[in-house]
Amino acid sequence: MAHRTTVEDQRPTNKPKAAKKPATGGLTTAVSQEDRQPIFDAFRRWGYLEATLDPLGLFEPVKHPDLDALTGEAAAEARGIYCNTVGADFMHLPEPERRRWIAERLEARSGQIDQHKILERLIRADLFEQVLQARYLGTKRFSLEGVTALIPLLDSILDTAGEHGARESVMAMSHRGRLNVMVHAACKTPHEVVAGFEDVDPRSVLGAGDVKYHVGATGTYTTSAGKEIGIHLVSNPSHLEAVDPVAVGRVRAKQTRYGLRGPYVDRSPETLNKVVPIVMHGDAAFAGQGIWAETLNLADLKAYTVGGTIHIIVNNLIGFTTKPTEEHSSRFASDIAKRQSVPIFHVNAEDPDAVVRIGKLAAEYRATFGNDVVVDLIGYRRHGHSEVDDPTITQPLLYERIKNHAALWKIYAQRTGMDSSLMVEAVRKEYEEEQTKARTLRKIPRLRRLPDYWSPYQHGRYKPEYEVDTGLTTEKLAEITDGLVRVPESFHIHPKIAKLLEQRAEMGHGKRAVDYGFAETLAFGSVLLEGHPVRLTGQDTQRGTFNQRHA
């Protein structure tokens, strides 16, 4: 029978020694750097298992034997960093410089955080959902309540990305919290989004059924430093992760536009950092669906890389009605990301300060190393799956606990000692006015717009005047052919390829009928002559799997 690897089997070879207990009293003795290093290494490797990550306390920490015996000052310090409300899972990375970079930042003194802004954003995220609930009781909206920390998390990521040169961000997500993100990240006005519930335009499908939380949105996010970042939230049906490769592909195309240098494309880190992909997943979909894993597999390939994607798991520890223990075989939904060199930061959604710090760390990691990173934001789901089902039927004990659990903004206001009453009153009044405005609209606003470079595109009904002459002169075809069949003198060409190029030379000069393969190549050549780059990817491009594409 195959040996099953357990946590115990993966212990570091230099098992740390327990700090010596003081001979008398309760004081700890000083720990030398030599003893301190292996103690910290143990917590860096296994501390995430003992972190307190579930706001409801149901997803309990797991004790690890390598940490049990560690006591003393160094162990207490390391435990406070790695076994608190952040679980940093990064010691599987094979690159020592990346592990060191992460550890240094996790163990450094925390910088200042704008707690007033965090409180305001939490209030806005929660009251937006409450106003919808009060007006449209029983209507599906896939509330963000329970993980409203997603909004300050996105703020932190976008603010940091802006510091590293971001001009645009392409976002992808399924339905959970999508309306909230439209308002607070894509910066659409609430009445634009709320109008989708009013069915103000019976001729428009935008007011019907599921479309309001499937449609995309574009807007402009202003960072705390005053920099504007264009936000593109990609449209997505209820096929959860289907949008992932679409969003990342859009990022690649936008980066190419920024990097065009004549016939060449600059793909330096500076160019890649101008467009940041942020993909939000549900915990069940992240663990169970394959399309995001296929997308991740392309992340570091030269032909597909976008310089790293920031993945956020909006983790409410339930998939429809399924508990994590019945949903995936690993402890965390994110564990599948460890197939590659990807750090994972689990964070308790009820510690907004920690959430903001991890958002900054994730964005800095992506900008520094150009690789994917996962933030596992662990909270809960206050209502049923879609507000039209009763979760107390399938999860009675869980929802008894949730019913008595305060909203995050209330917990945060009490924890920080801030008075939230005036802020709550102002935000509630603002959203109620926006809701009233939505009821007066005669047509649902368009939530997305195409970039300017789409302006030449002719849409609508076909008109004969749209026809243009797309042909090429025989002289131009001959010119393209000569460039395609030219072989450098120092290049030793395969005899079969030499024969193919000889035949194509005859085709291009009218001595042989043009076949489909060469017609395609001539078309590519004509586009190149006009200054447009051509990108072919896949196994049939460089290796010559399909001979018609030899250039």
C-alpha cells in the first residue's frame, strides 16, 4: 500500500529545541539567535495550522507536534505572529529569497492603518446590503454580509498596486458580493446598481432575473494617494470559475497594448504592473472546479504570463449547504494552489486591520516577483445561499450562532473605540436616497463601457457601405512571400521544410495554386506589414507540429 504522507512526515530536518525553562519563577530566559532561528522556522512552516481564522470559532486550529514543545520568549513572539488571525502558508516555496522576503515583512513592525476609513468602508458594505434587504425582501442578491472585509481588502490591494504603477485592474468573480463590489470597487453609483431590482425598463433584459449580478461593470477607482485606476469587472454567468481565463486573457491583451514598441512588445515588470488581475473565488469553487486550476497552470508560461494574478477566496466555509469537511479532502480550500510556487495567506475576516495588511503584502509580492498569490479571506455567510432559501433547515446549529453574531462594523467600532453613529446615519440616508432615485429611472443605466480603442468597431444592423476592399495586389503578395520564405545563410533547414518553402515561393509568385495553409500565412504577413503584431500560441506554433505554420 502506498505510504500516506502526514504532517509529521514533513517536519524540518533541523527540529528546533524547546527553549529552556527558567530555574525559578515564571520569567523566561534570553534566547540566543542560534536557538531563535529554528524556533521561528518551525512557526513559519506550521504556524498557519494553529492560527485562529474562523470568526465563529467552528473551524478550529489544529495543533502541530513540532510546535507543542516550544515555549519561552522566542516561541511566544513567533506564535503571536504566525498563530494569530493570519495563517501564512509559504514555506513550500522553493525560492529562498521569496520565503525570506515574506518572513521579513510578516515579522516587521506594522505600519499605520487608517482605521477610520476601514470602519467607513465596512459600514458602507454592510448597509448597502441591508437597504437592499429592506426594500427587496426575498429577492436574490448573494449578499456579502459575513465577509464585508472584502471591500477594505480590495482597497488595500488597489492602493498598493497604484503605488507600483497600476493604471487598470481587471476583476473576475462569481455572484457572491458582486453587487457590493460594483459599488465599492468599480465605483458605480448605488442607484445604477439598485435599478436592476426595479425592472424599470420592461424591454431590457438587464432588469430581469439573474442578470443584475452577472453583468460586468467598468468604473474608476481613486486610491488613497489620489491616483485613478480603471476597473473592469468582467461579466460572468453562474458558471462560477468560467470567467477566470477570460479575465486573465484580457489582462494579457491590455498589457500588450501598453507594451507595444513598433513590431515588438515590451513585457518588462513595469509594463506588466500597469494592469493587475484580481480574481475572486468561492471556497467550494476554488477547491472543486478545474478551470481555475487550468488557468493557474499557465501562470508562469512565457506565452501566457501576466506577471501574477492576485487570487482572493471569499471563504464563508460553506458551499451552498456543504461544510468544508464534506467539500474537499484538504484542510483548506486553497491547498490545491500549493501545486505551484504560490504563497497563501489565510486571514480571519473579522480582523480588518490584518486583512488590510495582508492585502498590501499580496499586492507587493505580485509587483516584486511577478507571480500569483492567494489571499484566503475566511468569514461566514449571514443569510442563505441566495436569500430565498432558509439555511436553518440544512444548517440549524451554524445559523443559530450566526443569528446572535454582530455585524463586523459594530465589532470593529467597539474594538477601536470609534463612535460610528453619525457615520451610520449618513450612509444609510445616502443609500436610501439612491434607492429612491433608482425608482424614478425610466431606463436601467449601462454599467459598463467599452474602451476608446473599440470606437471604430461597427455594430448594429449590417449596411452595404460597411464593405471595404480587403484584397492585396500581386506585387504586395510577392513582397510578403519573399519575406516569409527567406532563410538565413547560417541556418541549416530541414529538407522537408526547404521543399515546403520552395513550393510557397511559387505560390506567392503565381506559379502554383495557393493552399489554405499559405493563405493564412499571407494574411498574417499583411497584418504585420500594417504594423499590427500577430500572436500565435499553442503546440502548433514554435515546434512546427503543423507544417503550414512554418514562417
